[in-house]
Amino acid sequence: MDRVIVIYAAAINIAAFAAYGIDKQKAKRNNWRTPERVLIMLAVIGGSIGSLAGMIVFRHKTKKPKFYVGIPVILLIQIILIVLLYIITLSVLK
């Protein structure tokens, strides 16, 4: 089970990172763009690290508050949830 979680986390973060890079290239070429809700949803479903990395590396969506505030907040919430889950799991195992 742990292996599945690690593979999922890696895959969704790689996908989120790639989505920001692809969207940046499309923006430069005035092509069809990835909807903002898709980019945010990738962060919500576990790709927040990849999303934040994509924003920084590609300098993409860094001027929009829903991204420069929202993505770090999503990451923070996910970290808190993981820590809480870990604490609950430890207390159940005692």
C-alpha cells in the first residue's frame, strides 16, 4: 500500500509540473491553454509540490493570487493532513 501511495504521489507531481511547463509554452505561442481549474485541481489531488515547482521553474502563474497564494496554502493543508494522519496512526498502533 505504501508503494502505491509513493508511486501516485510521484506521478501526480510529475504530471502537475509538466502541465505548468506545457501551459507556459502554449501561452508563449498563443495556443489553446490548460484551464486554470485543471492546474489548481492537479495541486488539490496531490500534485502541490509539482505545481509549486512548475510555477517557479517556468515562471508561470506567479502574478495571479489564486496561484501564488493558493498553491502554497494547498501544500500547507496537505502537509498538516499528512502529519495529523501520521499522529493518528501512531496513537492507534499503541
